[in-house]
Amino acid sequence: MITQIYTVRSPEEALAVAKAGADHLGTFPKSKMGAEGVDGLEMCKKICDALRGVATSVMITLDDTPEECIRQAVYCKPDIVHVCGDEYFATPELCAELKKAVPGIRVMQAIPVSGPESVEMAKKYAEFCDLLILDTNSENVPGIGAAGETHDWNLDKAIVDAVDIPIIIAGGLDPDNVADAIRFVKPWGVDSCTRTNLPKRPGEPEGKDIELCRKFCENAVAAAKELGL
């Protein structure tokens, strides 16, 4: 069972979360869309560099052009690019260009889970993406995900059963419900962002609660072992 934690904001925090058990660590530079992120591409690159040989780095792209996505990937060289903006989705052409620009990189498309149409959407993107992440969409948060809200796990399960590529499930997962989500959906991986954050302080970005991250990873791994996943 792959455990994925978003969003880390420094190399030190990334390494602490990896030590707590996370396999994938997600980060993103501040976006034109106004979503919180790290302070620019330089910090994002430092995080990706710090994780090499330790854990898998994931760069979240929210910006409004595929060209900007490629530029960021070339500079930061993450292991995975997570496409989750509202302005564009992954295409076979974008995947090919990313892999040409950064050999070995993988592309993960976010799928907003809202109804049966999400299953068909996932099947479409599974034809040319390396991974999919299933998340909750919200009008209050830019892009797909990071809303801290759960959705219908029946749809997640239908997508896992329908496609042949790795699926990470997200959307309001935390140490208390991740085992139930794994038992029901049986995904390849699980993701947590908002519910493993420290309480937000006025004027400061949220940091990660390392103990919550540890419990999330431990509970996920235990549930997967119980199921033989």
C-alpha cells in the first residue's frame, strides 16, 4: 500500500514525513490560481532533490498552461507530475512531452469523483497516464482536491475495478478513516492532505502534523496487510 502525504513545504518537513512512513511526498510552487504552496520553484526543487533515494517526489501543477507544467517539471525534476488544475487535463501529447523533457517521469491525472461519469473519465485517462488520483472537487478550492471532504467510495471502487493502472484515493482521508477506505476500495495507494495538517495560524501556511502523518501511514499499512494487499 502506497501512502502519499500532501503538502510539504520544506526539505526538512519532507524528510520528517518520509521518516514517518510516507512513500510519496507532494509539493507545489505557489500558483497563479492563488492556491497555497511553497515559496516558488526553487523551494520545490530543493524538496524534490532532498527526497531522491528516500521517497517519491510529486509535483502538483495548478497553473494554466501545459507549457508551464513542463517548465516546472524540467526545473524541479520530480518523480511524478500531478495534473489537477481546472484549465487543462493531461493529454497523450503532454505525457509524451513531459517524458521527453524529464526521462523517467510519471504523469498522474486527478479525477474529480462526483458521479458515474467519473468512472468513464477515469477509463479515458487510464489509457495514457501512469497513475490516477481520485479526489473530491470543491468550488471553494482551486483545482481538483485539497477540499478535505470525503466522497462516495462506491465510485472509487468502481474505478479501481475498471482500470489497470495504479489508483490512489484521496478526499478527506485521515488516520481514523483510512483503514475503512482501504478495506472498501482496495486501492493501490491512499493520500492525505488537509487532515494531516497542523492547525492553521493566521498569516502562516499550514504545516504537517508529523504524528498524524505517522498514524495515517501505520493504519494504512496495517489495513493493507490485513487484506493481503
